[in-house]
Amino acid sequence: MANNAPPRWDRMMQQRLARGEAAALGELYDRFASLVHSQAHRMLDDESAADVVTREVFGYVWENPGDYDPKQGSMRSWVARLTHRQSVRRLRSTAAETYEDVDDGGGRADPADLEERVHRATAAARADYIVSSMPAPLRAALELAYIQRRDYRQTAADLGVTEDEARRRLRLGLQLLSTAHTRPLEGSSPPGYGRRL
């Protein structure tokens, strides 16, 4: 999803952050804090850990605005990758401490359990990111069908579209969601993004 030229807002935001404009950080926080916090919470299943990750991600962005490479994707996707990376790091760190405690008690730690937990958390975070990034008409159709338990006819009536259009939106939304288990988070770990958060 790399473009030759970044969106104007992303480019301007990076420049403002590089100049040290505190107002730019506030604007960035207002725009992406809910994405960062919900993604971290979904992965860690811990409110206070999600708060810490949110602070760490925005602290990193503030200190390293030059690490954002517009050729690798949008600022939104960069912030999501940072969140994912930091959440995985925290999840592994917490699990390692838990496994050390188990080992001290004579039990056996299973690294495969940790990797499975990371995989599940990553897939859930990808699904959240996909839903929050998909076009509003697709998201609305999925919410009606799967959260409010409407069939495609009721969904069509609620959205004021034809039944064929409702089916199309549901199909496209589900196709996007199906990629959560197979594809990395948008632009995950591209070259140049491997620096420690």
C-alpha cells in the first residue's frame, strides 16, 4: 500500500513533530489514541498495560518522528505497527516472567503456548484494525449483520440499499476480515522499521 507521495496530512504531521510542536503531538494523539489503546487492550487484555503501551507509542513517535517513512504506508499504519510491536514485546515479557515463575515452582514452561497467545492476539488486533480501517458502508453492514443479528434483507432495509448491495457489502467486509489470520498488520515490519521501540 506504499504510495510515491504520502498524504498531505501525514507529511505535514511528520514535519511538525520533527520541529517539536507539542500541538502536533496533541493532534496526533486525538486522532490515533483510541486506535492505539484499543489495539493494545485487545492484544494484552489488560487496561493498565494498554495505557502503558499507549504512552510508550506516543512517546516513541514524539522522540523519533524521522522514523516514519511515508513510502512504507500512512502515518496511521505506522502508529498501528508501533502499537503491535510494543504490545507483542510486552506480552512476551509478561509471559516470560510468568514462565520463570512456573519453572521455579517445578512446572514446565511451554514457549509454544506463548507463541500461540501472540498469534491469537495479533490476529485479533489485525481484525480490529481491518474493521476500523474499512469503508463505513462495509463496517455498517457487518455491524448490523453480526452484532445486531440482522439478516441481509433487514440489513438492506436498515441501510436503505438493495438486497444485492447489502450482500455485496457483507461479502466484501467478510473477505477483508478473513485476511486477519493470514496477513500481517498493514505493512508489518518493513525494512527500516526494525528499530527497537
